[in-house]
Amino acid sequence: MTDAAAAPTLLTAWKAAQARLKDGRIDSPSIDARLLLEVAAGCSRAEILTDPYRTLTAAQQTALDGYVERRLKREPVSRILGRKGFWKIMLNVTPDVLSPRPDTEAILDVVMLAYAPHEAFTMIDLGTGSGAILLATLAERAGARGVGTDVSTEALAVARENAANLGLENRCDFIRTEWATGFGDHSFDLVVSNPPYIPSGDIAGLDPEVRDHDPHLALDGGPDGLQAYRELAPEIRRILRPGGFFAVEIGWDQGPQVKAMFEQAGFEDVIVVKDLSDRDRVVTNGPDPRTNPIPKM
């Protein structure tokens, strides 16, 4: 067999990486293998399909092997590559920020329905982390401006970098503060947040991808997982303008409790919105995408 014949191709490298991940009982081995191959070989998803017999260099194969080894140790793909897709944008992620998850996109479903494409509004993302919710909204809604807050200086640096990479830095600011401390009453049309909501005692039992790689500050919701909402409900009520909307992510079993907290804070028409897995995921006073689907533009 010649060296050329033995050289790995995009197709064979993808299949081999997929098999290793599958043997290692990694969820979504095909997708993970493809994402790692795209970066290792400097190719796109389309190129893997349209030019499957393109050969990898030795350096590219070595890089892919290294990525696969890290994934087999349960390091998330987003941590290996330093980036993660969310909604329709790509974000840089570091160990200082929560890796954005598809579950959180349920907040965007509400926001996209609440505001028309060119409608002007102001928003704040409390505990912004990588800036995912704020920046995904600004990318979709050209009339929006916003602020992201966080107690972590390192997280804010990541969010600012993401804003610059997306060309959104002129429409948002990032400020170090606890939740909405320092902002005036009735300052925003929209308030969003994905606060920590895992009960402290449950963190040790989380998947290694989360437990060992996401900052615990962004996970730990106190003994019952609800501490952040006790702080957020009255603060959101204070800074939200009359007629404004809020949307906060919750754990799948926290809907009734968090809904009650916002009602006690004075909100009316509070609902619990389900995610694509049909689990409770967002508490809001905005529209429900399940009963008012987002119109096609």
C-alpha cells in the first residue's frame, strides 16, 4: 500500500474519530467528531461532504487525535475548541464562562416573538457570562441596545470580545455589578437572565462536562437552587419599565416555584414556557411561543 493510499481523508478521519467517541460512550459522537475535524483540518461541514477524499496532513491528523483524546476524557467540545454556537451566532468560551446550551435558546423564542425585527427597545442581561443571550438578541433585532452585567471580570472580558467579534460592540455595554445593582428604576424594556439554578447538593452528580468545566459560580443556586430568583424577582420588577417583558431560564422542575416568586413581586400574566424537549424552561410575562408561534419573515 502506498503512503498516499494510506493517508487519512476527511471521510476516513471523520469515521475513525466517530468510532472512537462511540466506543468511549460519548453522546453525539458523529457531531462531535465532525466539529473536531473541521477545526483540526481547517475545513467546513460542506467540504467534508463535497470533498470527502481530501487527505489530511500529519499535523492535522495529530491535532484531531489530540482533540479526540480530550473529548474521551469528557472535556466538552466547546472547551476543546474555545467556541460554541448559540442561536445564530458563534461565541468564544473560556473556563470563566458557562458554555451556552440549546436549552437557553427558549428565552430567545420568547424575545423574538415579543419584539418585531426593527422595533427599538433596551434590554439588560443579568449574569451575562459569555454575552450569549444579549448578543444573540442584538444580532436579530437591529433596533435593540443592551447591557450585560456580571460579577466576574473575566466573564465580562469574554463577553466584550464576543461583542467585538460580532460587530455589536457599539450597541451594548458590559458592567461589573451584582445583578442590577446601580441601575435606576424603570430603566429597561426587557430583562433576561440565565441565573445559577442547580441545588448545591446536586452539583457533584452532574455530568463531568458540566461539573468539571463550567464555573461553579454559574451553576450553584444555593441549597434549593432558587436563591437567585429570590434576589432577581424584586430587582427585575424594579428596573423593568411599565409594559416591559422579562424572561428567566429555570430548571425543568422549578416552574411553579419561580412563577410564584414573580407573582409575589407584583407581576401579572406570568407563564412557564417549555423548551424543545417539552420541559419547563423559562418563566416570563411575555408571549408563549407554543401558542403564538414566531411568524416567518
